[in-house]
Amino acid sequence: MSTDIRSAAEAILDGIGGAENITSLTHCATRLRFELADASKADKEALESIPKVMGAVPQGGRNYQVVIGGDVATVYDQINALPQMKNAGGADGRSNDDVKAAARAKSKGKLPWMDTFFEYLSDSFRPILGVLLGASLVIAFASVLDAFGVVDFRSPDKPASWFFVDAMWRSVFYFLPVMVAYNAGKKLRIDPWVPAAIMLALFTPEFLDLSENPAVQCVTNDTLGAEQCSIPIFGMTMQLPEYGGNVFVPLIMAAVAALFYKGFQKIIPSAVHMVFVPFLTMIVLIPLTAFLIGPFGVWAGNGIGAGLSWMNDNVPFVFALAIPMLYPFLVPLGLHWPLNALMLVNIQTLGYDFIQGPMGAWNFACFGATAGVLALSIRDHDNVMRQTSGSALLAGLLGGVSEPSLYGIHLRYKRIYPRMLVGCFAGGLTVALLTLGTNGITTDAFVFTSLLTIPVFTPMAKYAISIAVAFFVAFLLILFTDYRTPEERAEAKAAREAAEKAELDNADNADNTALADAPAATATAGAGAGAATATATKADAPAKAAEPAAGTTTDIASPAAGKVVPMAEIDDPVFSAGTLGDGVGIVPEGNDVYSPVSGTIVSAMKSGHAYGIKTEDGVEVLVHIGINTVKMKGEGFAPAVKKGDTVKQGELLATVDFAKVTEAGYDTTIVLAVTNTKALSAVTPAGLNHAAAGDTVITTTR
């Protein structure tokens, strides 16, 4: 085992770019955390091909994580023990925070702020993509019914049932500012409910009723074609814009709120933080948002939207080509969020959006390229790529989601992008030619551009033709010219043939073993069946004890009382992707964390935030208390067990001061992951929304 770990350590060191490329190396319960001198030297594919490595995750800038699982401490020690590491940065004892501070000092404000800005935008929107997609499909359903004349969804006197359907999607877009404010606060590591509450103040009946107050004064803005109202409050004039659907206001407000929140934390005694820090932040920020930040955010959004609208009206040909040609470069970098925000602003101010139409050309060119990869993988009997491209294409055509195609396929093969860009250009050109003399292809709803949302766009036929052109141009180019270089094709063929040969060899070996054993078994039987049976039973007993029978189930209990969160919704890319195995999260309501199973503590972090437990039937469970809480270095964690201890289900693992975890800006979710998921036939969450400590939340099956 130690030889395997040592070879894995050497391979990881090579994959990360060598010892000289490491500025800092630390680890948490499951991951090696690298700070690299040059992140481009890290070879993600090589790292993920190492058996010990469960995943390699670039973290932006120079940060890089290599997911190991329960053996991380051993691998960490082996890496540091390698001769090459004697003079490397990883041996200098600096923590990740020290290295980041040094990097910021050396950067002198050149580009890190831009990375931080776009990461802020991305993380403020990414958690709500699911509900945005859900709302867009409700809109698509309504638009299909509208297109076929079943019901006029734009009619003010439509039946009450259809107003209820409107509420199903408007709930997302109307309260979008609150959701964005919550996510932004979470990203800025303050109590996210504070910016959410500040934003909610502008949605209360009391605030909305101000527009009906006799003291209100309204004027018509000729530029926007909309009425703007104001009212005197405490002797000052307060503007009363519509905040439903606005995203600029919460993004600006949350950033300002974070400054005040953290400032109050520094000057107020920690014993009364929970009361006075949120109170003072709200007392300052609600008026500041209502009088200044809110009107400024609305004005800024309107101004940028008006500029793009001018471009669409005056140079529509250029606009229709520019959008689909820019998106393939914006999306992988996360730089498309400002444009997505502008789409929402356009709908709020103009009543329609003109960006999503040409953007659809990019999306369908992306999906067309994926379809080409799928066709070739079926032809070549490439099962791995067929599964990858098939699931990515399904996510694209039905959900309008491009990330599975981009990250799973397109960015891995350099031949795809040039061909996909031709599809983008062809689709954008079709939009430009078909909509000459008009304001382009528009929609009055924010949707994900998929097959299901085609009826949302006007004119629908021109939009459908444009995305079809983009799709089939990219598809045919990939199909006829391939997405791989000749070398990559040869390598894939060799790997496939090697795998097939290995399967045949294994089958032959199994047959040969069976044939070789048959005479011996017969001879033994002739000598004495009773002795043979006794010998076989004695020899097989240890194997049967070590390997539970197929179908054996193990119940895994909740380690604490609280809300149950699906693994995919946990705010950590490694856990949410299932890299460490399937499971659930628990948002705890108390401070005690209990063992979810009976077994042996095989790993226990000194910081007290993570424990690995192995049951007698071989199920390996990770209890990870909080997200990124390794950075707290044990503060607030009181472990009750140590490595090597035997525990029963329900015994105390640790007592945690979760108020301190929240105060430090970390997510308190307890992650419950079955780390040997791949060795089991099924890991099934119980589907509970809330659990008491000891309730079964996962069942595993051999």
C-alpha cells in the first residue's frame, strides 16, 4: 500500500508541474490544496488518470485542488517526504491564507480584482440557475399554449387559473433581487439573510403602497417611455422605481452591506454580534438602498440597456453577429453574467429583450457540435464519449444548458471551437439577414434557449430557422472533419482496443482457472467428499467474512437534526459534483454531531471538522462538518473521538459552536458522503426534507 501511495505522490507532483511549481501545499479532510507558481503547468487530465485521485479542480488564479478522499493525509505526507520537495514552497509552513495575502501584495491590483468581480457575479447567479430554468420552462409551456390559441396569456381578462400559472414563473423573476442579494451576501461571507432582508424591505406592501400615497409626484420619462415617481420621506426626496426583476441593485447593495457588516463586527463585542451587527447593518443599508443605491442601480441598468438597444436599432447586422460570436469566449470564463443581467433589465424596462435571440445561435451551434461528437462516438463504438456527449446534448436541447458540452467535451478538443464558431457565425448571419429592418428577434421573458422555449421568441419562425442553421452547420462540420486530431483518434482507438483485449484476457484467465481447478476438485472428491467439504468451508470462511453478500443494505443516519439538502445543492464544487461519492447535506439545528453508522474511525482531522468511518460491512462514510471549515483550524470544534476508536451509531463525534462557524463566514452544512460509492451497487438518499438525529437519510446496497 505504501508503495502505491508513494507512486501516486510522485505522479501527483509531476501532474501539478513539479516541486518547483508549488508555492504552498496544505490539505483538508479530503483534498490537497495547492498554491502554484504557474497554474497552466498543472495537467488536469494526467492528474485525474492517477488511481488515487478522485478529481482535479482548478480554483481560479493560482489555487488548485486535488481530491484524494480519506487517504489525503497519507498522500500529503508522502508528497512532502519526496526528495524533490526539500526546497519547495510546500515545505515552508505557510498556510493558504498566508500565500494568498502574499500573492495579493505582489499583484499590486493589476488583474485579481477583475477575477474577483466576475467570480462575485457568477456565484451570485449560479445557485439559482435551477429555479431560473424551471421558471423558463413554465413560460415555454404557457407560450406553446398561447401559440396554439388555447389561451391568450397576454389578455388582462383571461381566466383566473391562468393568472395562477403566471404566479408560478413570476415568483422567480419578481423576487430575483432577493435571491441575488442572498447569494451575494453568502459569497461576501456575511450573514446572507441580512442583504436579503434589506432587499425585501423594498417589496413590502408598506413600501409598494407609497406609490399610492397622496404626497407622491410622478413625471413621464420620454426616453424610457415610463412613469417615474418620487415622494418626500423625512424631508428628502425618495425615488420609487420598480425593483421586481432588477439585479444591479442587489449586487451593488450587498457589496456595500458587506463593508458595513464587517466594520460593525470589528467594533462590536463578539458576545452581541448576533443582535447588533445585523440590526445596525439593516438600519444603515435599508435607507441607503431606498434613497441612493436603488435608484442608482436602476439608472445604471437602464443606461447600459439603452446603449445596447441603440446598437440593436442602428447597427443590427453587427449586433446579430457579435452576440453569438462573443458568447463562446464569455461563457467558459464566466464573463457572460453581465449580459444575462442586462437581459433581465431589458425585460423590466423595455418589456422585451433582444439579446437572447442571437444568443440562441451560439447555444445551438454548441449543441450541434456536441451532436456531431455523439454521432462519431456511436460510429466508433466509443462508449465513454457516447455517454458524455449524449447526456450533454440532452441537457442542452431540453434545458438550454451549455456547460456540460463546454467543460465535458469542447474545451478538451482544440478542433471543436473553430468549427463551432462557424456555426455561431452562420446562425448570427441568418438572424441578421432574416430580421433586416426590424429590431431583431425578441422575447418578453428570460428563458434558457432550448427546443422547449422556441415559442417564446418573436418572430418564432425566423428564430427557429436561425438556430437550426447554427446547429446543423456545426454538426456537419464536426461529423465530416472530426473533433480529434489524427493523433487523438489513434490514441482513442489504441485505448479502446487495449480495453477490449483486457476484457478478453480476463475472460480467458477465468476460464483457464476454472479448467485447472476442476481435476483437483474431482480428485479431492474421490479421496473423501467429507474432507474436501471441510477444507473448502474452512478456506472460504475468511473471504466470506471479508466480503458481504450482494444485496446487503446499510442504513446511514442523520448526524444531527436539521434540513436535508441534496448533494447537488451543496455549495462546494467537489461535493456537489459527487466527486467524493453520493450522499446528502444536513443544515444542523443543534451543536452536537453524532456518528451516522457503527464502525471504526479510520480518519479524524485534528481540527475536528471531518471524520471517516468504516462499517463492518465495508461502507465508508465521510462526515464533513461545514464547508471550508478547515480554515478555522479547530476553533469552535470539540472532537469526542479519535482515529482508531470504535463507535456506535448515535454516539457523539463532536460538539461544534455553529454560531462561531457562521460568524467566521462559513457554511454550516454537514456533508454526509459515502466515499466508496463506486464499490456499491446503490447509494439511495431517503428523500427526507427534514431529519431528526438518528433518522435514516441514506441507504446503501452492496
